[in-house]
Amino acid sequence: MIALGDIGANPANPAGDDLVKDVDISTFMQDVVQASQQVPVLVDFWAPWCGPCKTLGPQLEKLTREAKGKFKLVKVNVDDPRNQPLAQQLRIQSIPAVFAFAKGQPVDGFVGALPESQLKGFIQQVISAAGGEDPLGDALEAGKAALAEQDWETAAQSFSAALGEDAQHA
């Protein structure tokens, strides 16, 4: 099960950790488009002054590391002048904004900071849509986590996804 803990707003990556990267427009094709051929890649568009970004970024980083390679996270600072053309090309109008890429294409996304259970549900849906492992088990885990947080809407969506995988599941 993916769990969430508190970590700093922009921690240094451990040596050899390629699951979470800061990227710019010069490495976007390699670190996002090409990398998403292997596993889904979430792209977090953020800025240092953005309050919700300071909440969402650490949550995404923690979930990424705990997923142990089921997906990767790249972070794009939209305040960096090099990245502004990229943000314009992807029509980023508000931050934080997260796009999911799979098989070289954007497949899903959201704007704003989400609660933990919704982040987990979003991540599980992206992994499942990209052909990830055990969509039934992942949907059930996300549903149980949402129930524990009394997030009824996310729980219902997760359990509905589980029934979509196995209509006879209790």
C-alpha cells in the first residue's frame, strides 16, 4: 500500500534516485516522453512561491518513492525562464498542475493540491491505464485508504474501478 508522510518542500534526491527528478525543457523529451515508454511519468509544474505546490510536491515525491518504480515523477519549475515555453506549450494556466504521461503521450492530469486519497487514486488509475500491475488490488487498496480517510467519493470511484476489473468481487 502506498503511504504518505511528511518530507521537505524540495528535498535533495538520494544518490542514484532517478524516480524523482528536476527537469527543464532541454531534458523533457528524454526524462518524460521517452521515459514514459517504460513506466508512467507524472510531471509536476510548480513554482517556489506557490503555497499549494509546497504541499503537493512533497506528497508526490513520497508516493513516488514508496511506489518503488511503478511510475516516475519529474518536477518543472515554471519560474525558470527556460521552462516558460514548455509551460505555454502545455497550456499551464494555474499551478500546481500535474500531467501524467504514458507511452509518450499525456493521458491524464489535474490542477491544484489534492488530498492523499485522491492522489493515490489518480496514481493508481494512471498506472492501471498504462498497463501497470494488479489493477484490481490497486483499486481495492486505494478504496480502503479513501474509506479510512472518510473520502467517500474517492472510495466509491476506487471500488467502482475494482468492480470494473472483476464484477463478481465481493
